[in-house]
Amino acid sequence: MSELFLRTLRDDPADAEVPSHKLLIRAGYVRPIGPGLYSWLPLGLKVLRKIEGIVRAEMNAIGAQEILFPALLPRAPYEQTGRWTEYGDGLFRLQDRRKNDYLLGPTHEELFTLTVKGEYSSYKDFPVVLYQIQAKYRDEARPRAGILRGREFIMKDSYSFDVDDAGLQRAYDAHREAYQKIFDRLGLRYVIVSAVSGAMGGSASEEFLAESEVGEDTFVRCLESGYAANVEAVTTPAPAGLSDDEIAALPAAVEHDTPDTETIATLVDWANSAGLEQFAGREVSAADTLKNVLLKVRVPGGDWELLAIGVPGDREVDDKRLGAALEPAEYSLLEAADFAKYPFLVKGYIGPKALRDNGVRYLLDPRVVPGTAWITGADAPNRHVVGLVAGRDFTGDGTIEAADVRDGDPSPDGAGALVSARGIEIGHVFQLGRKYTDAFSADVLGEDGKPVRLTMGSYGIGVSRLVAVIAEQQHDELGLRWPASVSPFDVHLVIANKDEQARAGATELADELDRRGLDVLLDDRTASPGVKFKDAELLGVPWIVVVGRGWANGVVELRNRFTGETREIPVATAAQQIVAAIG
């Protein structure tokens, strides 16, 4: 250890917020060199390479073949699929000396598709699965949490190519099973959730989320059925609507003066004080109101357009759900200057009528079904409508899943209530279908002699992110704790005795362990035992051997970093017992 390129830190980095970020820097596994950019030092690189090895082994086991593309890519393929524009500010763009456009690859669907198209021409060549483990680049606006969310990261991305949907399903299932084996070998606690495809496109989509309080992803599950989904993918069970006859029998909507009721809270207060006949016998709540949220949206390469979203007043619009629903369009809430351009939009009193009369696209929450009656804006200052009935007095241009999902909401499968948790995305599997093969006309000659359009699957694992995820799940108050499968060393041997015979004995023990196939970190520094013990706990090797005061009595100490169990073992059989303990 006296020769190891390593410096540990006693204090947390000032900008580090989550445990993995603090500990990986303090323990000398990584070092920041710029926003979202990190150098991998020897210990960190050893962990990273072990994770890569596990990923590679399980990918090879399902017949996938490894290749490697450049990270620097030409514009043309991404222009052809539209993603040069769709990625927006998240893409690193650059030019060579001749002003030709390039990008740093965020994902490589285009290149995989073109490669297969260029090499294969017959159904006899398929199925094929290709993968790479490579650095990717995304211009994160707010890179945070260390290597959990950087601008450069290592990812395993694999792609399956088949001539029919049955083959795609087999490849998807094989990847799904391989991912479970990978994450099980890494000792992770994770869930598999239904997801949305986002900028990747495609249909069937599932995420693997590592359970963590610091996770940026919220997911929900039903404990009764096992249903699980990230919030972007949750579908809202719509209540049964009323028939036309039932709707016709409902009371007519009535417009009221509602002074100073620009918020849902003040509107509810007014409604409960107004003696409204429709609510006789019960209290009006925010769920009885219809909130109309105004946005401006822009599809890649297009112009800004108005969009209104109607949601029950007791719900907030969830930014992630809204973003997923509008993908790949960008959006923002209207500001004061925007309202000034559209005088028919009376802030705080917006209703469906003005939206319809002025051609504003209007999307409704799935709960707003025909026959539901609402309190909503009357499109004039200090005026609201009571009893406005969906399907009679107003309709939308479609539905949108944008409202927040809460604990206690009904599960989409009807089995019970949803509960929420936090997670970190560690893997994602997609059935892409023919989005990219269509873009490049990737056809092969079918069994009947006619062209067949290839169908694709896309499967990603955040390899560098897994280092931080393991650190998040396995650390304790003393430092890191690495599972044996990824630990930079099998055993950390600490010399806590200045006696020369003890030092010589410790060195001999380290050599013997090495001969028995263990990777040993020998702390031969002249630092104090206290410093050495703190470093051993911080570095997180699962087994610590201490050559200390017991040496004079012919024993050394074996510590389990996970359980805290400590036992003395005879020097004469120490190597044998350590190997047996480690397994």
C-alpha cells in the first residue's frame, strides 16, 4: 500500500450530496476533473473492470458478440433518424477543421443498424445480438451525485436483430434474464418496472431500478399483485362514464361570481361558503375542481404552440410524467409575457370554452370522463362555472398522463393500492421494433425470396453507474463495503505492529495468500494503527486481516467488513483459514 497510487481524504467533498459521491472520492476511487467528469484511479478502475467482466460474461452467455464503435460520430446517421434534432441540448456537438458536424455518441442505435445492414443480407444470418461496453456522452444541465449522473459514463448497450417479432421476443426475454443474473451477482436490491421508451422509441419497455433513497426515479408498486412501474409509465384507471341519457338529466352548468379565487384553495373556500345545491350534504374539495394548466410546446424543428392540460384540482402536474407524455417535444409553463400575448387566457380563471373558441389543443386527465361535473374557470376575472359536465359542456382533444401519482392510488391492474419508492436506473430493455431499420431501409432477403424488414431490440446497462449504486446500497457509517464479486481486493492485510518480526510475518502471509490465488492489499505503511484501521474501513474490502499485538501470542485477527464479526486465528494456519472464510 505504500506504493499504491492512493490518497484518502478525512473530510467529505464540499459539493458532494449523496453517500456514494462522498465515499468514492474520500476513498480515492475517483477524482473530479470538471462538472460531470471523473478520473478513475486504480482502486475505482479495478471495481469498474470487475463489473464490466460480470456484464461481459452474462452477455456472452446468451450468444451476444462484442464489438466497439467510436465515440466520435458523424452527423448524417443521426440526421436521418431525426435524433440530431430530437436530443436537443443534451447532445455534445462539434465540428472538425473542415466544418463538418460530429457528435459524441449518447447511444449507438444508428451505427449498429447500419453495420448489420452493411454486413448481412439473408434471413439465414439471423438472429444476431451485438453489444459494446463504451463511454457515452450527454450534456447534462445539472450533473450531480458524482458518477451517478455524469456527462461521460460507461454503458453496455446491446442490440438484437431478427426477421420477425417472435425472434425479437426471444431476444428480449434472454436479455431480461441475463440482466437479472448480472444484478444478482452484484448483490443488488432491485425491481423490474414497466417504463416508457422516451427518445429511444419503440414499444415494450422495462427498467431495472436499484432501490435507493437517493434515487432520481420514483416508482410505484402494488404489494398485492407485484405490479411495478416508474411514474412515467403508470396508467390511470379511468372511472366509468355516464350514458348520454344520464348526462342529459344532469343540472345545467351555472356561472358564479367568485371574487379573488385565483387559486384552487381560495376557490374551494368560496364553494364551501356559497351553499351550492350540487354539494348539499358534503364538503367541496379540490378534487371537485378542474385545473387548466397552460404550456407552450415545440416539437424538434417546429414552432412554439399553446397546449392546455385539464387535471383535477387536487392533483399537481408531474414534470417527469408530462415530459414523457410529450416526448420528444420540449415544453415550458406560460410566463407573464406569454399571457399578455393571449388576452383570452385569464390567469386563474381559465376554462374549456375559451380554449375551444381559440383553437387551443386541450388534453384531459383520464379521470375527466363523460358525465363528470366540475367547478372550473369561466374565462373572465372573478368568474367560475359550477357543474360543467364533460361530454356535454366540453370535450378534450385527447387524454394525457401528466398528473402526479400518489400512494393509495388504485393499481392499474385493479389488484390494490399503489405505494411509492425511490430507485436508481441501472438497466433498461426495449423492444424497438422497426423504428431504426425503417429509417435506414434495413432489409434482408426472406425465406420466401422477398425483402424482410429487420426488427430490433435495444438493451442498456449503466456500467459505471453500478459502481456508485453498489456503494449506495452497501456502505455503512464507516465507509464503503464491496461485495466479493467486485471488491478491488479479496483481503486487506493491515500491519498494526511495529515489530520487525511481525512485519516480516505479515509480508510472508500476504505472499502465501497470493500464492493461494487471493488478491491482497498489504498496508505496509508506517502510519499509526488508527489511521490504517480507518482507511481499511473506508476502502471497503470485505475481509480485513490485522497483524497486531496478537502476533506475539501466535494469532492474527480476521474481520468481516459486512457483519463486523472478528475472530482470532493461529498464525500457523492463517492462510488456510482465510482462504476458507473467503470461500
